[in-house]
Amino acid sequence: MADKEKNYLSFTGLTHFYYGTTKSDDTGITEEQAERIKFLQNINISTPQNIEKAYGDNGVAEMATSTEATQLTTQFHKLPIEDRVIIYGWETANGMHGLSNNPNPPYVSCMFTKTMEDGSTEHIGFTKGKFKIADVEGNTKGESVEFSSDSTEGEFMSRKVEGFDKDMTFIIVADEPGETENRDKLYKAIFGMEHPDATKGNEEGEDTPS
């Protein structure tokens, strides 16, 4: 680590949010090609932890960390209805979509990219979890135009990921400006298939930039 220069640039953007429904077994492999939701605005990752202590001789004898499920909140310019139907497990009939009294949202994996001004990137992939319906708000139109946004919340557990000895909840990789090798590696680990840009680049005989 001492031989590699660290990147201290701040993140200035978010992009390329992908999600895919996954099998319920330990593989977590995506059943179909992952879907992209455009115009990602904000994300929040929360992993509640507690430090448990054992006492003896009037002091702390040992400590251990207990970790709860990781929570991911995402905000989009708009969350299309087609994606809401999938991630929330809504029922569909005759062009109508609705929430039943016994919804069963699928397990999903997801991934997104954080960008820096020099073109370098950091990619975060979540291995297996479920999204829940967020609160819905709306306002009437006034004298000026105000754009709304859509948010959704998910909780993620860990699953087996090739290359790791322990089950993983989320994985982070970074790429230098103009590079996508680690992005493609993470996409394959999360979704079990090649990144669509990498596939396109291979078909054209050259790499397609991110």
C-alpha cells in the first residue's frame, strides 16, 4: 500500500445505477440482464453497528461488534413505474399495477458509480436484498416549476461472492480515469454476467469507455 499513491479527491457525482432480480439461493446470480435506472440523484448507506462488551475485574475484558442489515436509500429524478412494479413485487393485470395485501418483492442486487472530477470512479455493489415502498408526496403546481423526485429504501444481507472467504453484503472497487477493469469485475461478481458496455466493446473489437 505504501507504494501506491492514494486518491484524496472528493466525489462530485453519481451515475449508472443498475439492479437485477436474483435467485433466492446462495448464488444470488441475476435471473435476467440487469436494468439501469437513469438520473440517480442521491444515495445514503447505513450499517448500524453496536460494540458489545464483556466485563471482569471491574473493567472491560473483551469487545465484539454486532452488525445489522445494511440500509440503502436512493433518490432518483423519477423512478419509472416499470421498475417499481419489479422491485416492489406489484401485481399487474390489464395494464393496471397495484399493491396486493400480500406482496412478495423479489431479492435484488444493485450497483452504482461515484465519480470524481479527474475522471476516476468508485463503484459500489450490493449483493442481495429487498426494497420497500417509500413514502409518496406531491404538490400542486404553483407560479414556478418545481421538479419532484422519487426515493426508495432497501435492506441488504450478505451472500457468497467468488473470491471472498466470507459472505459479503456490499463490495467497493475503484478505477483510474479512463479505466473500467474493476467496474466490469464488480458487475460480474454482483450480477453474474458481463457489463453491457464491456460486451458492446468486445463485439466492436474495442473497449467502450464508461
